Amino acid sequence: MLRACHERIAAQCATLEKLSAHLLSHGADEQAQQAARNIMRYFDVAGPHHQADEENDLFPMLMEVGQRQRSSITELIASLLEEHRSLDAGWAQLRAELVDIAQGQVRPLERAWVDSFVGAYHRHIAVEEGQVLPFAEACLDRQKLEKLSAAMVARRTMPLQ
């Protein structure tokens, strides 16, 4: 599920880059407005769920194992947690611009912000998929993986009203 989330993050980042280019030639047309809404929906809802999956469930499990094994994974996770805060700040900057675009206001996205945000996410995902997830697969037993999966599903399950 975490890898699937990373794929969706990468897809939203690609849409963000396309939107940036689209705005220059087409302005905040209906297609741009819809793209802005879709990006905001993802990073406002699914993005925080993904971070919570990592911060509340996966990372604590890995920190426990890493401390027992005296693994450098503990320092890597600490770094990833700092990156989450940086990614949140980058998202806050971009979101303010996307709100205007979603409402049809013609304004270009700050290209440096887009490039910084997308680049940071690509690097972040590469570290997680290259180092953290393989460590998790090697160290977490079936019971812990089931606990992780159940927490992730519960986080996304909306109560019926």
C-alpha cells in the first residue's frame, strides 16, 4: 500500500508540473481548475493519511527494530521525519496558489516552488523505497505487517452515517 501511495504522489507531482506549463498557455481554464482541485484533494486528504501511516505506525515499528539492532535506519527515519515537515511547508505554499487557480483566477504557479516540491518528493520517495521499505520487509514479521495494514485501512475507512 505504501508503494501504491508513492505512485499516486508521483502522479500528482507530474500533474502539478503539467499544470504549471498549462497555465502559461491556457490560463486558469476549466482543465486547469479541475487539475488544481484534484491536486489539492490528494495532498489534503490522501497525503496526510500516507504521512500518518509512516509516522504513527511504520516508523515507530522500524525505530524499535533499528534501536535493538543498532541500525543506521534510526537516523534515516529521523531525517525522513524532518523532510515530512519540509514537504508540508512546501505544500502550504503551493496550496495557496492552487486555491486561486481552482477558483479560476489566472496566475502562474511559482515554478521554483513546483520544482522544489516535486524534487523533494522524488528524493524522499527514492529513499523510502530504496532503504526503508526493504528494511521493513526484512525485519517486520507477519503479525507486525498485519497490524500495520489494519491501521492503514482503518485510517482510510470512513464511518457510515
